[in-house]
Amino acid sequence: MSESKAGSLKSTFAVSITNFLDSGSIVAGASGLTLWTKAFGLSGFQVGLLGALSANAFGAAIGALFGGHLSDKYGRKVIYTYDMLIYMIGTLIVAFSVNFPMLLTGFLITGIAVGAGVPASWTYISETSQSTKRAKNIGISQFAWSLGPAIIFIAGTVLAPMGLMGNRIIFICLTVIAFIGWRLQCKLHESQAWIDQKAHEHETGEKPHPYKDLFSNAVNLKTLAFLIGVYMFWNLVAAAMGFFMPYVYETAGGLTNMQANLLQAVLWIFTALATYVGFARYGDRANHRIFFFVGGAMAVVSWIVLSYAGMNWTSLWIFVTLWGVSAGIGAQAWYALWATELFPTKYRAGSQGVMFFVVRLTAGIWSIIFPNVLTNMGFKAAGTFMIVLLIISLVIGTIWTPQTRGKTLDQITKERYGDTLDETETKGSSVSTVETTKKVGSTGTHLTGGAK
């Protein structure tokens, strides 16, 4: 293994801890939601507020908006230097909460830290990956994202007999993992693509505006609409599931807290396996349009089964299997890949911050609405909403799948923007600058056309 490849894998592992802690904090709150509700006597509105202000929604939205911009302005590494420290403060507050305001504050701080870290992590991984390994490395980060819930739900099952104390222990464990992640990430080198971009800005005196440059370009606007369409509608379902699914199992399905956590643990194990065996191994080789469609279609079918076959053990296991696999090869993995490929270096993280803000903001609103829909209209109505949202994401992603497979970030940017960006602003990853450039045909600057 070459030094560059070893360095890429090492940095991918270190940065992927952010993804583990993102999903881990969401499901840690979800696995203990009924316990916190009982301990503090929470109302339906307070339960919804916890979901809305957590890493699942508003908290992450706020963090992403600032974190993406700071990552473009001051570097990817600056996020890794401080972000995990904020995360540790949030999880410790949750672990030692004695009332609802304290619990809500902890969830919010944790969410902000998560939101700030995600755009930087995906950007860093993409910029330090070879063009033929980009999906693989993004897949590894998504594997960490899916492994987090699997481990947390297993821990929740084991610690269930301890009641609320077991959930507090889980948040303490997240704090310890965040500390380990912080130590590893502090040792990372800055992205060479970002260094090159800043050197160009220094030489030319250019001072990119974080949002003016992004929103004044027609290609950018189309890309933002495409990626938000793919990710937002899928995430509305995934966000509700990530925080409320154990609650749904227990209230609508009559399962115990232990059974609910165990079911979710199995679901996330399927997701982790599908991410690693499916997306990470074949994302750089398979036809992107077909790959995306298969994952999206499985997600739709899973919710049709759960919503209309009744919440019995047969439908539950079919749902867990189909959704688990689809989540590993579906919208989030593709969004994480495409969002880092389709924008130039100078606002690559910032654009993700904007999109992540929109996606998690809508998830926050849905987190307040969903419990009321579930209570007042029933699970079948809530499930029907989920199916419609998944179909929208499936259609958008399948029709407008971008052609990026096997190309360097530099090639992708030049094909999409042509001469609208200065050539030195279109530098790809540091690894891609030393790769053998493959000859590619001009495909225009729009998102039309199928996968390569």
C-alpha cells in the first residue's frame, strides 16, 4: 500500500468517527426517549421538541450552516480541532441531566457539534481520496454512521434493565469516543485542495463570499435543488425513524423497550453490512443510476409493508431487512458522495452546510409534526406520508443521476462549470493531482444524463 493510500485510509478512519458520533447521539436519545419521558413527565410537545433541537434536526442545522462556512474559510482541520470538544460538553450535560431544560440544552449543544462536523468530514474525505476510491472512502464513513446506531441499540438492549441510568451510561460512552476522535483528528494534515485554493486567493487578492458566489451561479442552483430533493425527502423519513422509531414500536406496536432497541439494532446491522459490502465496494464501479434506484425502491417497499400489512412480527422483520439494506446503499450515501463532487473547492463545505441546514431544518419541523400525526391520525396515515416522501426522493435521484464515476474532482468541476470559474479555483483533491488523468468527453454543465 502506498503512503498516499495509507494516509487516505487513516484520515478517513479518523474523520469517520464524526459520522459515528452523529448517528450515535441521535439513537442514544431515541433508545431512551420513553425513559426520559417517564422520568421527567414529558408532554408530547416536549418529546417533539427534543427531537427537533437534537442532532436529528435544528441543532445539526444550525451547526452545519456555520461549520460549512468556517471549514471553507479557515480550513477543514480547524473544525476537527474544536468540534469534538463542544460535542463532549453536550453529551455530558445530557448524561447528568436532572430536568427537561438541562436535557434539552444538552441535546441542542450536541446537535450543533454534529452539524458543524459533518460537512467538513465528507469534504475532507472526498478531497483526500483517489478518484477511483472516492465512493469507497465515503462508504467507509457511512459504514461508521450506520455502525453507531447498531452499537448504541445493542448497548441500549443490554443496559435496558438499568432503566434511565443505562441511557446515561451510553451518553458517557459517547463522550469517551468523542475524546478519542478529537485526539485522532487533531493529528490530521490540512486538505491540500483547500491549501491550494487559499494560495490562489492570496496571490490574486480574491475574497470569495460564502453565499454570493454559491447562489449567483445557475449550475450551483440546479445542483442545490437536485441534492436537496434527493436527500431532504428521504431524510424526513430517516430522521423520524432515527429518533422516534423505538417510540413507534412501543406505542403503536406494543413492544417493550428492550424489544424495540433490539429490533433497531438488527436494522442498523443490516445497514452497516449493506454500506460496507454494497456501497463501499461497488460505488466506484457500478452504474450509479441503477444502484441508486435499487436502494430507493427497497425503501419504498419496506414502508408499504409496514404501513399496510400491520405491525406484526412478520411485517416488522421484512421492514427491518428491506429498510436496513436500502439505508446502506440509498440516498444518504449518494448524497454524501455527490455533494462533495459537484461543487468547486472554494465553497465545497459551505454548500454542504447550506444543504444540511435545509435538510435538518425540515427534519426539525417534521419532528414536531410527526408525533401529532401518529397520535391523531394513526400509524397507517403516518406511514403513507413516509411512502410519498420516499417516492419523491427516488424519482429525483433516478432521473437526474450525475455522471461522476471515475473522474477527479478537477475533471468534474471543469466539465460542469467550463470557463465560468478560474482554472486554479478548480483544483481537485491532493491525490487527484498526481493521478493519471483519464480522457473524458464533455457532458455539459447540467445534471442531465445517466451514470457513466
